[in-house]
Amino acid sequence: MIDWAAFGIVAVVTWVSAMCIVAAYSFAVRLLAVARDGGSTAMLNKVGAVFFFAVCGLIVLFGIVLIVPVLSENILGFS
């Protein structure tokens, strides 16, 4: 039998995670484009772009940790 509550939780978390990755990547690309145009805040925009690209990477790495049972057990303490 399908556990619909668990299925719903997985679907919602997947949707929210995908939206977070898309938003962070969009912010990073936008900041990088503005930084390449120059101006007085170019360095600040580059730092912001790097930050948001790092956020994307961390979200992806956390997803990998959750998917791989060995990593989940070693890092988070559960499988």
C-alpha cells in the first residue's frame, strides 16, 4: 500500500527545494550580469553572485547526502 502522506511530504519538499535552487541561481546570474556591466557596486555584485552560486551547490550537496544512505548515516546520523 502507498503511504500517501509520505509521498506528499516528498513531493512538497522536492518542489520547495527546486524553487530555492532556481531562485538562488537566478539571483546569481542576475548579479553576475550586473557586475559585468561595471559601476560602483561591481565587486559587491560579484560577491553576491558567488554567494548565491555557493547556496545552489550546498542545496545540491544536501540533496545528495539525503539520497545516498551511507552519507545520510555518517553525516546526519540516520538512514
